Amino acid sequence: MAGGTAVFDWLLKAKPSVTERKASATGPIVAMSAGVGRTAWTPRDGVSLTRSGFAGNVIGFRCVRMLAEAAAATPLVLSDGERELLRHPIRRLLRAPNQGQQGAAFLESVYGHLLLAGDAYVEASGRRSDGVPLELHALRPDRMRVVPGADGWPAAYEYKVGGRQVRFDMTQELRPLLHFKSFHPLDDHYGMSPLSAAASAVDIHNSASCWSKGLLDNAARPSGAIIYRGPDGATLSEEQYRRLIDEVESNHQGARNAGRPMLLEGGLDWKPMGFSPSDMEFLQTKTAAARDIAIAFGIPPMLLGLPGDATYANYQEANRAFYRQTVLPLVKRVSASLAVWLSEWAGEAVELAPDLDAIPALAEEREAQWRRVSTADFLTDEEKRRMLGLSAGPA
């Protein structure tokens, strides 16, 4: 645990000395080394996982963007628990959190960091006359470090950029920083990202892509063997061997040499090698890895165009399940924490919740619910509004 205090020292001292180091979600950790006959895995720190699983993997990239964009585009309703607050300083703040970002772009950054690193941090900069923060900024998790207090809980956060360090004191009356953390059963201070759970699938998918690229560079043909049939078991000399290797590399490798005939002399023969069963299974392995990545992020594989997914009857049903099971739980958790934090600054209790009636994917089931509730004559208008999740009226 990064930045541990005396309360957790006994945990660190109890561990035997090993070659691997355990660190925080934003600190470097030692991964399995790539030795002969051993599998090489991507290091499990946040930066390496982001590079391999987001910047270097099309499935991980699409999963994060798809989920972050859907969550950021979900309209939020601000209320005091009874009435919707249409003209409130917090609503104006969330519409334009800072000079460089609008509300959707800001929330997309928050959701993106939470999905990639398991942690997201929002800084409150300044304070207006009405009590709310002047600006909100989403900070990079890989630059943040938790500083535990004497009781083991975070007493401060340290943010480092280019040799400079900013400390956020969490013992103040108003917390200057809001930390969103995904559930992690083995870490008290940092969250666990879906990308971390899908790391093995990401490595498999990337390796399969590299294998396919290598096959295409070889004219989409499997490799073969050049056999020397010399007299009386004779072998090639060192000079002949080097000349043969140079000729093959320069004239018969790569996409530009695809289809070029090979001229063999002096007892040389070419024997092509067919695809082995393991070669033929590479496509299936890549598809299975892509499905695992999608499942880790909670996205139905059908929405990513992956073959072989018969879980849902149609695309519309899969999209509805995506919102119900993945997008809405994420939005509710983040918006609830944001509302509690901003309530402390504003000095009044407010609530933030997704507007279910404004989500196109849920329009059909919301319409059915409205129909059932509206025809219930034994309910009062106020009871019907509560059942539909509506406030008493705008304020």
C-alpha cells in the first residue's frame, strides 16, 4: 500500500521478500518477466494497462468510450428530495464545470478515469459567493497518491506533475477533493478497474492481432522449410547458409514480395507447411478474448459486433440491458457521491439522479410503466409521481 503509516506497517513487515513488488493502482508494479518458455504479460500498473488495453486495443478502446460516453450523455435531475431544482448554482456548475470543458466532456473524463484506473478524482477550485466551487477539474489518477492518516484512512492526497507537488488536505471542513473508487477487495485506498480484470484477455487479443499481422506480411501464407538434398548427406557451408538466409529475407519476405516465385538451385527444395489446428484456432481465440474484455466492462458482445453472441434476441434488447445493468448503476453511484460532496459546499442537501424518461434506450419500458401507473385509479396523483420517480414539481 502506497504511503502506509504505522497502522499498516505490520502488514508490510509480515510479507516475505520476493522479486515482485506490490504497489498502488497508480504506482509501478513488477510483472512476470519474459524468459525462455515463459509467458510475457503486460505489467499490471495503471499506465501500462491503459496503453495496452485502451490505446493499443480496439475492443478495450471501444468499451471504455462506449460506456463513458453513454454515462456522460445521461441527463441528470437535480432536486431537493421533493422538487426539481431548475435554477440552482450546482446545476449551472455542472453545465460548465471549468473554462476548458462543458458538462458532458467533464463527466466523460471522470467516467473514463474510473473505468481505466479504478479511481477518479475531482478537484474543487475556488469558491463562489453562493458557496459552490468556482470550478471542477478531473485529475489524472496516475499522478495521485493517497496519504493515510493515523487511523489508516486518507488524511490527504498528493498530486505530482513534472517535479511539482500539490497536497490536498482532507481534514478541512470542506473537502477540496472527491475520490471516486471502484470496489477493490484487497486495497483500502485504491479501486480496481475492469481493465485490470480483463488484462489477460487484452494480452491474448493483442498477441493474436500481432500474429495475424505477421501472417499478412508473409503474404497470408504459412511458413515453410527449405530442404537441402546434397549428395551423401552433405550440408551447406557457412557462406552458403548465410547467402541463402540473406536472399530469402530480402527477396521473399514482407507484403511487397507476396507471390514472387522462389528460384532454388543446388539441391534445394521448398516444402510448404500447412496450417496446424492451433493456427486455425487463432481467430476463435481472438474472438473469445474480445468477448472476455466486453464482459469485464459489462457491455453485451452483440453491441460490439462480436460473432456468436445469442444471449439477447435483438440489438434493442441488448442495448436496454446495457443501460440497465451497466450504465445506470455507474451513473447513480457517481452522481450520488457528487451530490453529497457538492451539498457540503452549498450548505444545503441536494440529490442528483439520472433522468430515466430522457434515455431513448429505455423509452419502451418506461412507456409501459407510465401506462400501468396512469390506469391505476386507486392511486393519488402524488403516489403516481413517486412511483414514476418524479419530484413534486419544478422549483
